[in-house]
Amino acid sequence: MRPALILTCLLLGCCRAALAQHCAPIMESYLSELSVKADEKAFKLRGEYRKLGGQNKDKYQIYFLAYLDRDADKVPAAPPAAPPDEKKKPEYTAPTLVLDPAQVLILHTQLIERNKEGGYPFEYQIELRELADRLLKQDLIIKEGLSKSDKPGTFRGTLRVAVFIPFLEDTKFATLPGLPEDKHECNYTSAPALLYQQLPYTFGLNSFSTRSWLHINSDQITPSKPK
């Protein structure tokens, strides 16, 4: 009788553990707030991320990405195809994004923390001159747009900016200290990212040795042509 009672308790404990790990699927994942602006010195980005469903996590890691507008359809890049191995059984690996450094500049990454209202607010700012210098250093530049009279360090180009939030289980991108120890996510659709959102703006950056400026334009509004 005693062994049966112990076995029953063990089974109940396992069932409770399984139920505790179960969670509803992630139904919503989006930017609930977004503000972009630039002054004479810096580009500023502010917003809030929200999700509905899954497990409530205290923190996530957010990335801010920049790339040339002409390369937007190549970001993120397709993962390289692994050669088939008939002798080896295929193993499941969590999907991830491929960010080609030849096309994407990782501007910044930081932790975002869940507030009392359930959102994850964030802020990011970068000096325009620094932005141009980093694009030049990574060779993300439209060289044909430059003239022979342009001095070294000149940048002219139209950029895109994206916000990327990886799943906590993504060991390649969810790397900062302070993330939750429980990294289980209810990713039933096997999505490669909790959020990957290209902002609906183009950013025209012009940077010279003495001055830098940024023109921000919405994708949805095109100035009417004169009659």
C-alpha cells in the first residue's frame, strides 16, 4: 500500500509540473507605441513592445538594426541550406534570423523590462555622425551616389531601421546578462523571432565632415505631383 501511495504522489507531482510548464500560444506580438524623430545632432527612437499569450517574462533583449533601403528585401537573409545526410536523423533546432554583416548594421542591443501595464518600453538614440561613421566602417554605402569631389567620410544614402526581439531560447541573439533563467517560450508556430518589425519610414542620411542631417519620410505618404 505504501509503495502505491508513493507512486501516486510522484505521478501527481509530474502532472503538476507538466501543467505548470504548459502555456497558451502567443496570440499577439507588436509595437504598441512608436516615436521617431531627428534633430541637428541625433536620431531618436522610442516605443513600447507588447505581446499577448505565452508566458509572462520580466525581460527581453531588443536589437536596433540599420541597412540600406536597396537591401531591404535581403534582410534578414535566408539561412544556408545544410547538405542532406541520409545516415543521420534530422535534429530539431530552434529557428533564428540570419543577419548578414555585409548588409546589416547592429546599431545597439539592450534589455527591455516589463512594466506594471504589461508593456516593454524602450528608448534608443544615436548621433548622426556616429551613425554615418559606423555605416562607412562596415562598408554599407552607396558608392555610386558619391562624386569625385566628396571628401573621405562623406555618406549619402537612404536607410531602413528595424526592431528585432529574439525568443529567449535563441542562444545566438538572446545573450545579455539579466535575462530570465526560464527561457521556455510557447513558440508553437516555430517563428524565427518574437518580433521583427521594419519601421514604416525611410531615413535619408547625408553626412559630411562639418555637418550631418537626416530626412524621415513615411512609406504611406507620397507627395502629390504638380499638375
